[in-house]
Amino acid sequence: MTSLVHADVLFPSDPGIRATARALYQTVAGLPIISPHGHTDPRWYALDEAFADPAQLLIVPDHYIFRMLFSQGIALEDLGVRRLDGSPVEADGRRIWRLFAENYHLFRGTPTRLWMDYVMSSLFQIHEPLGPETAETSYEQIADKLRQPEFRPRALFKRFNIEVIATTEGALDDLRWHRMIRDSGWDGRVVTAYRPDAVVDPDFEGFPANLDQFGQLTGEDTGTWSGYLAAHRQRRAYFKSFGATSSDHGHATADTANLSTAEASALFNRVRSGKAEAADRRLFRGQMLTEMAKMSLDDGLVLQIHPGSWRNHSPAMMTRHGRDMGFDIPTRTDYVGALKPLLDAVGLEKDLTVVLFTLDETSYARELAPLAGVYPALKLGPAWWFHDSPEGMRRFREMTTETAGFYNTVGFNDDTRAFPSIPARHDIARRVDCAFLARLVAEHRLREEEAFDLAKELAYTLAKKAYRL
Amino acid sequence: MTSLVHADVLFPSDPGIRATARALYQTVAGLPIISPHGHTDPRWYALDEAFADPAQLLIVPDHYIFRMLFSQGIALEDLGVRRLDGSPVEADGRRIWRLFAENYHLFRGTPTRLWMDYVMSSLFQIHEPLGPETAETSYEQIADKLRQPEFRPRALFKRFNIEVIATTEGALDDLRWHRMIRDSGWDGRVVTAYRPDAVVDPDFEGFPANLDQFGQLTGEDTGTWSGYLAAHRQRRAYFKSFGATSSDHGHATADTANLSTAEASALFNRVRSGKAEAADRRLFRGQMLTEMAKMSLDDGLVLQIHPGSWRNHSPAMMTRHGRDMGFDIPTRTDYVGALKPLLDAVGLEKDLTVVLFTLDETSYARELAPLAGVYPALKLGPAWWFHDSPEGMRRFREMTTETAGFYNTVGFNDDTRAFPSIPARHDIARRVDCAFLARLVAEHRLREEEAFDLAKELAYTLAKKAYRL
Amino acid sequence: MTSLVHADVLFPSDPGIRATARALYQTVAGLPIISPHGHTDPRWYALDEAFADPAQLLIVPDHYIFRMLFSQGIALEDLGVRRLDGSPVEADGRRIWRLFAENYHLFRGTPTRLWMDYVMSSLFQIHEPLGPETAETSYEQIADKLRQPEFRPRALFKRFNIEVIATTEGALDDLRWHRMIRDSGWDGRVVTAYRPDAVVDPDFEGFPANLDQFGQLTGEDTGTWSGYLAAHRQRRAYFKSFGATSSDHGHATADTANLSTAEASALFNRVRSGKAEAADRRLFRGQMLTEMAKMSLDDGLVLQIHPGSWRNHSPAMMTRHGRDMGFDIPTRTDYVGALKPLLDAVGLEKDLTVVLFTLDETSYARELAPLAGVYPALKLGPAWWFHDSPEGMRRFREMTTETAGFYNTVGFNDDTRAFPSIPARHDIARRVDCAFLARLVAEHRLREEEAFDLAKELAYTLAKKAYRL
């Protein structure tokens, strides 16, 4: 019986490259995981309860999985995805798992397939390919494991060799789970990250009420520009006290602005009144990126910009199932013009770190690498979301390295809420990077000892350093 | 004497990958051809007459060929391409063929070279490279074959192992050749496809007269919106009666609209009057894509959208030689915003199939794969036109598979009017796909038995299923 | 002791491809260098003085180097880059060289690293990797060589096997160094190229004064459109008398226009008055590209269009250090619409050569190859600037060859002011092209003898022919 995941998975077939890739990988495979950006639930680490059944753990919350099944005509309800109107959806984990297993061939060639095989194989000791015939036994085997104490969140955290993981919380979050983790005396390092979209984006649901709550939480007057900024400063400090080393911003574009205090204050008043036009609302989001960057200069938080997703593209699905249902679609994204106001303000600051992500790969070689290759404040985030895949990561290195080098990148982000897949994701990134380095060695573009250095930088050190962890 | 086309053509050099590619290819090389989208002339199959001389068959009608020669300073007139003003052009097939042979080196590295070598070698048993020295003998050999009955269209159809081929006819076409094919009792399966650009695009030459003719053909009142739609429904049914399973739409952009009946009716009236502004004409084209999609929900025709070509870029060439003279140039194309009205209307329908093509490869990973990877109505057409080439097909797979999978693609379209090249085109697509699958196997991203499954899906099954053939 | 540059550098690892790449390379490695576009200083060839110290030669003027170091927090002042305000900067070559050596790891994976290793190894006989430990000895060794007569510009010119090199001078340049070279009787062939941005771009510093000077230089009345055009014609002829075979235009976009004489004249008057709006200034630049193309039809100069760079992106750096400080960032660039007026005017002329460059790789397959693959006047310049790199050159071939072929490209441009790196740059281009050809041979897409032909075309002949050198 062979493993579902071959020891040489993702290494190029050419023997010369493969041997080097293997050798490089051997030195980084066992390094601890630095996970500076992700979406796991801090509640897991706080309560350390057993995970629910296999479907609830592995399928129902995974938008990569249900979007593919949906694209082939399978109803989300049959996959147990809840409806906003409360109508019943499939609740039987076995049936959901079976439906997934019957359609597992749809994932051939996708990262989901790699992650899932890796999780089944490494974590749950399943060695038969998933399919209709193995649906039952694999479900049982996973369910059985999940009842064991070694499969509780904290045990997995240790087993996964996670040195530090960041979760992401909204500016209004009380961080109760982080407090509980801290109070528990557990030695796992779980930090938060400051994600203020709900109080920064005038188009966010409930924005005015959010600002009110933001004021109550902080005791600042969020009816004024200065009070609003003070509230941010206070919350950032609060998040820092729970380990945060970064903020994160999921704007639709990379637009920034750098208004005078008077202009910004007037803009805030228009936005606060709820009467701002679309252009003003956009301008406000842009201004806030620059404000956040300025605060970062003071408090040292790393600023992450994640633009370019058209969120909730299908209104019918938004109404039926809500956000994050696989209907976020990438769009063309400009950085060179969009970031200029921010860069004019703080781009030359070498103590500032702004990490740029993209869903538009055309920007890698054309815009992002040239920008990060000269502005001290800029670094490149790894291949993101749909591009967090073997081909996507390869393209990222091929299209950024020659202009930005390796040292203007920040290692890997798993960016996931799928906790069991974290080791798989980091392992895949390490393999793809080792394969890339091995090719450079094989083509005599890099000396072998340099590749060994770099393999460790890409797998571990750069993330730790860039995110100040 | 060796063949012009090596048995391993297009298989990667790495021995591990090549062996698997070969093995996969062996299982699909002999599969029948499904050609669901193309531009061969139904008259050929109807009349089954001998083709004219080699130049008229292989050079004069092939825009890939004459655009390259023209780019290097050769006059189209010397290639026998007719002028709209009726001035004489070269009529001697031998001279045209010689000019082509003398410049055959210009095609090195292009798909035209692969197709032509394949046709000369497989079909005409020519084994010497084309060049000035072999121009005469190759011409003679081809001309000689073309006089033989085994080289008539129907015999070639059988020899090419075509299971079904679709031609493309305008909405005003009387389908006489299709009728003649049917009435002849010949068992070759030739179906039509509904291409209504001439009665859908207000910028099409003779649009108002076309609408009049559309009304006469159908007995509907194409002076009204409802009559106009009824005319479409009737013609679609007529085309279906000649085997059509798809419609095809060659708009400049992917813009769609979904107006109310009242708005659409008013828009139609403005367009019908000939006084519509450019914005209205564009809106009308967009509205019609949605109308066609809605009709597809009723009659089951697969909707194909082929946007992104700036047709007839050179007005001087348009005046001199007319349409389709190699001066159609791809442009940047947006899908995410452009398709939204159509997708909001019918994108979640799982019984609808909309096949998207692109000339803008940047949309593969950024827009098309994410869209097709979630909307049940969407599928991805193969690499198209300038991208119907080994590198283009490889990029298509590399940039779409990880997000859309293989099963949201629809196999290969040859999209050609160059009948003799059809086996070459399908063969190349099969080879490139097998090479891609072989790499996934070699990198342990796919199991071998899965690759065999997929090779057949990509070569045969997906096209048949997606196009309902 | 092994060389810093392996004999097989940049050849693919696959043995079958590598053997062919090596064989191809052997036949072109020794060909003379044709350098039809670059920025070396004609003063060097005129005066033939020894170069200054290693830092002043290799680091201080190289924007690839100092932008990367700056991006990692190193001040340009510490690298000896002069400030416009005259504040002191590091002047000690040894200290600058040491700082570079200590940070040499930042260049891993970049072309700078390849070029520098090549220069140190081939030219200066240094065989130890650069780093903190070797900073001192390598500095000494280079400095020592630079004092020797064999390392003076003319000796290097011969040693580098340069058949002809073009420099680039502004329209107002008196070409004194070129005159001195000619008068010296030296047989090295150094030609100029006509770069009129300063008198064509209304946004150029000192544009009105430049026009005045343009008038004085030529005796034409540059207060009128016809006089202004006559001045251009005269300067072009003057540049031609110093060997120029090309003009070069660094516009922000590829926009062109083709106004009537009356319109153009009126536009010139608005621009000349200094009161033209941004749209008029843009239109004027576009009109001038077409005017230059028309003059090229008369005088035979090859027209080069280098669009798509957002120059001097950081105003703070522009103020502190001036132009060309690594802050030129590529932007999205349209060609299909932008070039249409020029192409409508002269695109079908087969005696005109317009060479297109891009910083936006998305245009290769989508726009540039389709345009160059049909318009007789168009050719594709090589991978440019940030894309003049192994991966960049590979992508250029992969994305242009299938549609434009090899013969619509113009060989390599080093485009550099870094004189010692010229052999490295040409060698790398030859290696990458041989590797690409070798892959085509290995995949049986090209016959071996064709690849040998093409290797020479790409390394030597195409550049010579396209640039009429």
C-alpha cells in the first residue's frame, strides 16, 4: 500500500533537478511553520474541543471545494452549506462526504486535490484514493480519529509544528478567544491581526452602526475624524497586546489617497453622514490605507493590502447563502497609479513594511516586482488565493524574482481557515520553492550552497522577519 | 526517408514525461474527431467535388499563411487573394505555391508549419521538407492526389475519422447545402450552428436590410421587439432541425445586459430606426447575448461567446480585400463585469451551457477559470485562434486547470475552414494535452490511471458532452 | 578554482535539450556583437581614457544595482549616487564596493548577478564568489586591471568583438564625441541614434527653451509647424551623417495620431505657446510619432517606440537625485488602439521599419505578435529592461514566436550604459535563444539544421538587417 502523496510530489521529473530539489527539501521539510496570515478560528485553540464530523471539518466550510461542486451542478444545500433563510440543508455528514467522494475526480489537477490527499494520508492514515467505493471507510476512519484527544486543536497545533499562527479579527472583535488562550497558560503561540474593513469601508454592511460601536468600544468620539483615528490607534494597541504584528485590508482596489487633515476630516464627515457618493466612499477607503500606513510607522504593525476581488459577484447567491460562498472573482488591478499617494507619503520609509498581494498575475512582473524592487517600504506577499497552487507559485517566482529578488518577498502565507490543511499548504509551498531553486542550480544560475540558504529563507526566515514574529 | 512529422512531436524531451505522454497518446490517437465548432464549407460535403489546385486549397484561403507572408512584404495579390475591386490577382497555383515554398522558413516555430508538414506528410505522402527545391514536386504530388476520388470531401471526411462536424451559418442562410447533404442519404454527420451576428449587431454591414430579410424568411414582424425575438426562435428551431446544437456570437466585447422588456423594446426601436448611438448599439449587442442565453434555456442550444477581436484593423486592407484578411487583432477583454448581467439572469442555471472563449490570455487564471469554476452555466472553450498553438494550449491548461479543473472545459475546437488540416489540429491538441497530463503524472500530482481517463475526456468525451452531440 | 560562470549556464537541465543548446551555442558564441540600441557614452570611445575605480565603473551608474540595494534600506548616498543639492555622498570606491559585496546575496536569481559574475570572471579574472570576504581582493584586482591599457574603452571594444555599437543622443546634442571618434581615424564603428524626446514631448523639462535651441541649431523657424518639422529633418540628416540608422522615442504610451496639416499646425501652436492642456500635449506626442514615421519613409531611419514606463514615480527621489534613479515603473500599455493612426497612415509600407518594445508582457501574445505578424512596417524589439533577463527572454520567445515567427523580431538589444556588461548581456541572450531553439528541436517542432540557421539569425543577422547596419 503506497501513500496517496508520493515522496517526490511536485518535484520536476528531470533527474538532475529532482535530486537537488529533494536535497533542498530535506533541509526545510522539518522546519517549524510560521503562519503569519490566516483565518483559523481562535475559538478552536481556546476551547480545544473535538472537531465535529469529517464533513463539517473538511467540506462544509471550504469554499474551494463547494464552489467546484456547485459549478458542476451540485446544490450547496446538499453539501450542508447553510442558507440565510434558515431552510434546512443536508446535515448528515456521511451523505455530504459521499457526495464529495463521488465527485472527487472533478478536483483532478487542482490544489484542493493535493491538500485533501495530503490531509487524508498524513493526518488520517488513509491510503486508498477517495472515491465512491472508499467513501464509507474513509469517513469512518476520519470520524474515529476526530474523537481521539490527539486530534483536538491544541494537539494538532503541536503535531503540525506550528511555531506561531496569526488569526484575523475585525476591529470590533473583543478578542475573547485570544484572551482565553492567553489566560489558559497554553504555550501555543496564536496571535491576532487587525482587520478593520467593517469600520473603514463605507460600503460594509452596517457601517454607521459599526462606527458607533467602534466609539463605544474605545471611548473615542467616532463622530469626528480625530476621534475616529484615535479609536483606530487604540484598537491597534489592543490587538498588539494580543500579539498582533500586522493589519490586513481587503479593499476592492489598491487605490490610496493622501489628503490634508482638513480634506480628510471633511471627507470623513460626508462618509459618516451616510450621504457620501461612490467616489467619496472609494476615496475614503484609499485615504484610510495611507492613515494605516502612517500608524504603522508609529506602532510597527505590518500593513497587508489584499486587493482585486469582486466580492459576492452573484447577488442571488449572496441573498441565499451570504458572503464567502466562492463567488469572489478576481479583477484587473492597478498598483502603479493606485499606490502612488501612499508611496509618496511613506514609501521611502525603511522601517515600514507594506506587504502587497494580488489576484492579477499580470502585475507580478510589470508592476509589483518593479515597485517592491525599489521602494524600501514594499514587500511582495506570496501567490494568493486562486494562485496559491503549484503552477501559481511557480509563476510567482518566475515573474518576480528577476526584478525583486527573493529578499523582497515574505515567505508563505497559508491564508486558510482549513486548519487540517495547514501542513499540506506549507509543505507544497516548500516543495515548489525548492523545485524552483533546484532549476536555478541546475541551470548554473545559483550555487548550490546559496540554494540551501534560500530554501530556509523562503520556508521560514523571511516570513518570521517580515512579519516581525 | 523520414516523415516530416516525428512520432514524438510535441512530447517533452524528459524521458520520464515523454514515455507517459506517448502511452497516453496511444490511447487517444485513434479516437474519432468531434469537431463542434468550425468553418468548413457545407457545400463541400453536399457536392463532393474535387478540390481545386493545391494553392487554392491550402494557401489562398488561409489567413494564418497570407498574414505572415504579407508581414514580410509579400503582396496578397501575388498569393492569389482576390481584390474587392476585381483587379487581377495571381491565378497560377504553381506560382503561388512556389512563392509560399520560397518563404516557408518564415513559419518556423509557428503552428502553421506544424499543420502544413502534417498535411503534406500524412495526407499527401510528401516526405521532403518544403522549400524552393521541392516546390515543383510537392505541387505536382498534391495536385495529382486531389484529382483522385479518395481525396474528395466525403472520402476525406471518412478518412479523417470525423464522427461529427459543425459548420457555422448566418441566421439568414437557407441551409441549402445542409439540406442537400441530408437529402443525399450520405451518412456523414455534418451539423450547422446558429451565428446571428448579421441580425444582432447594428454595426454589421446591411443591418437594416438584414432585419427585413430576417422578417421575410420567418414571416415574423421584425419591426417589433417581440416579432424580432420570435424570428430568432424560429430560425434557431430551423437550425436545430439541421442538427445545430449551438449558437455562436462574435462580439467585440463580452458585454451583456439584462433590460426589462419595456427597455429592451425601446432600445430595439432605436436600433431598428438606424438612429441609435454607439452606446445603444453596444447595449443592444449585450442585451442580445442574454436573450440568446434565455432562448438556450428553452431550446438547449449551447451558447458560444467569442469576444475580443478588433476586426478589420486596417481600413485600407478592408477596402482592398474585405473581411477576414488577417487584420483581426486581439484586445484586452473583461469578463467579470461584462458578463455580470447575463450571469445574474441565468448564470446559476445548470441546464444551460455558455462556452467562453478568449483572445486575452490574462483572463484565463484571473477571470475565466474563477468564473467557470463556480457558475454552473459556464464552461471554458479551448485556446482560441492565435492561441490554438502548442505554447498557447499549454498555457491554457497551466492557467485554468488549478481553478476550473478539467471538467469545466469542453475539449478541443478546430475552428477552421482549412479542411485538410483538421486531423493535424486535433492531433496536436491531443498531444499537447497528453504532454500536460504526463507532466502531472511525473510530478505525482495525478495518478496514471486518472491521466488515461482524462486523456480520453479531453480528446473526445468532453466535447461530445458539452456540445450535446 | 572554477569559473564563476559555468560553461553550461542557462542551458536547460534535460540532457537532450542541453546537448543541442550547447551545439547551437558553439556556433554563435564567437559571432561579433551587433549593438543597435544602447546608452554607452561616446566620450569613452572618443577620449579612450582609463575608467575610474571599480565602484564608479560598475556600481554607481547602474540603476539595476542601486535600486535593489535601496529597496532593502541602503541609502543611495552610501552608494556614491550624487545628490542634486550637491550634498556630499560616499566617494571612496572601496567602501562602496564593500557595501555592495556585503549585500550581493540580494541579487540571487536576478540578471544583475549573472552579468556581474560574468564581468568579474571573464573580464577581470576573478574566480571567487563576491562577498564580504572577497570584497577587498576583488576591488584591488579590478582596480589594477583598470589601470592597464588593455582595459581602456577602445581596447575593450575590440576585445568584446563589437562590430558596431549605437549610442543614443538627444536632438540637441552636437555629437562632438562622435565627431572626435571619426576624426581620430580609429576604426571602431560607433554610430549615434536620434532621440528627440526633449523637443517632442511638451512635458520635458525646458521644452520651450529646447525648441528655441532647436531653431538656433538648425537655422529653422521652430516657431512654426513647418519650420519645426524642417528642423527635425535637418537634425536627422545630421545624425545620419554620424552613422545613425534609427530614431528612438521614450513616450509614456504608444498613442499616435494622424492629424491634417492644418490641425497639426494649430496643435503645434497651442503646444508652442506653453498653454496646451494635458490632452493636447499627449496628442502632440502621438502626432510626432507619426511624423517621425513619415520622415523615416524618406530617410530610412528605423523608428523605435519604447512606451510604457511611468518615469520618476517618486517625486521625492526625483528632487533628491534626479532622473533614471530606478524609479521608472512599467504600466499597462495598449498598442492595438494606440498605434492605429500611425498604422493607418504608414503601417502597410514595407520599406518602413518600426520596432516596438514593451514593458507589459501581456501585450506579447495578445497585441504585439498579432500586429507584427501582419503589418509589414512592424517588427518586435527584444525583451526589454526588466524583462531583459533569462525568464523574460524565454517568455518573449514563447509568447511571440507562434504568431509573429522569428523573422518579425530584430535580434537582441543590450540597451545598456554598463559597457563592461555588454558581452555578458549578448552572451546571455544567445544562450537563452539557443535553449529555446533546442527545446523546439527536442520536441521535433524544428529540424536541427533550421535551428542552426536561426541561432545565427537571432544572434547576429536579424539585428544587422533590421537596423540596416
